[in-house]
Amino acid sequence: MEQLNTFGRYLKKKFKTKVCKIPLGLSGFTCPNIDGTVAKGGCTFCLNDSFSPNLSQNAGKIFLNLKSTSNPILDKQLQEMDEQITRTREMMRTKWGIKKFLVYFQAFTNTYAPFETLKTLYDKALSYEDVVGLSIGTRSDSVTPEVLDYLVELSKTKEIWIEYGIQSIYNETLERINRGHDALNVEQAIKEAKGRGLNVCGHLIFGLPGETQEMMLNSAKAAYEWGIDSVKYHPLYVVKHTLLANEYLQGEFEPISKEEYIDTLIKAIRLKPDYVSIQRITAGIDDDTLLAPQWCSLPKNKMLVYINEALRKEGWVY
């Protein structure tokens, strides 16, 4: 059996010990596809403040436009960061003996803010003991040259990753899901980051409305060709209070089946260059917001049993 090149193995080889991500969800961040800069409502599959009263309306806009030296939202973010990093780091140390960490700016668009604000947040995240780097989730239309320059500077001494949501290379799909940019924008962003020597992870969604398996695999091939260093594969699932939920309930698309997802995943991995590591192989949700497909409510370990069975048939170990 051949071991797949997973992100965990990459990090362990580089740092000689297991490294885990600490995911952050900080208030105040938003997305240009939500606040009206690019579009409104966000991607059709995204549960955001257009539908959810739990997210503060226009919090991100306030954050972006606040110019005074006293920034209460930034102060709150720094406090949230401290609480989340401290709590998660101690849990991982106690439960699994983890000694090194990557801080993962996960929720919303984590480069969509004034540069000095981002610099403050990134520097603070890197100041914690045993934090060896950052992984920053963002959109291809929301990264300035100034931010890229700073990430390059950080990468001289830290493990720095930028994560772009590619989702699909088909403009008709991107338009249908209200993505707010085209495929060329993503391609250019990835190549710009790679041209500066940064590590790039690309996110791909299988099962987007109207897409065939051939289209999904073409998106994977293009992402590899653009030069990504790592990949996250996601199935599309439908949650309540989204535009996608409306489409699903009106019978306008059929979610991907477990069997087709696994088949597409295996074929995408076959196409993948060996050097491209895998950061995620599936995703799901285990609460009552899930509408479909029901297999996305399976516990992660159970879903991995099905995936590993298919991988073993290919001679691979995940």
C-alpha cells in the first residue's frame, strides 16, 4: 500500500513532530460577496447574516470602516483569538500530546480588512508558544499586493499558507452559486501567490448544481495545473436558510450521492501530482440544519471507512 501525501504527513516530516491546526472564528470579519462590495447574499450554499440572526448584521462593514486608533472590534478579536488559541492548544496538548500548531484563520474572508488590522492579528497569532505558522482562508478577489508582500516576509521564518476557494473552474457554475468572481480571477490569484513563493491550498467542491463528474474532474485538473501545493475536497451539502436550500426544496437540483462523491474523489486523487498534499478528503455536518444529502450527517470516522475502502482498492492508505 502507498501512503497518500497528506498535509499531516507533510508537516510531521518538516517539523519532526505532529502539528495540528487551531481553527479561529473571529467576529468582525465578513466577505465582499456578503456586504455588497461584490454582491449580496453570499454564495448560495453559505449560511450568513443575510439569513441567520445569529451573525451580527454588518459587523464586518463596521470593522472595515473603523479608522480610529481605538478599535473596539479589533480589541474584541484579539480577546477572542486569545481565548480560542489558549483553549484549543491546551486541549490538544492534554488529549493528544501535540507540541506544535498552525493557527487557521477559517471563518469568512480573512484578508478582507485594513492591512494594519491584519498585521496585528497575524503577528499576535504567531506570538503564541509553539505556533509555527498560519493558514489563512480567503477569496481570490480579496488579497492585496501589500498583504501578499507581508505574508512573504512572514514565510521567511514561519510556515505560511494561503487557502483559496476555487470550487469550480466553470463560470456558469460560479455565476449560479453567486460566487462573485470568475475562474480567471482564481487562476491569477493562485499564480500570483505562487510566483511570490507562498504555499497555496485550493478548495474544491464536488456536487455543485448542474455539474457533471467530468466538470468536477476538470476543475481538479486545472487546480493542480495552476500550481496549488495542497488541496481540500468537499462535497456540497445543503443547510437550512440558504439560497441553495430554496433551490433544493423546489427540486431544481439533486445533491451528489455518497457513491458518486467517493468515485469522483478517487478519480481526482488519481489525477493529482504526488507533491500536492491532501488537507481534507470529505466534510459534513451533524446538526439539524442539514437538509441534504443525508450521508453528509455521517460521523467523520464512519465516512472515512467508506473512503478508505475505495482507496485501498487503488493501493492507497489515507
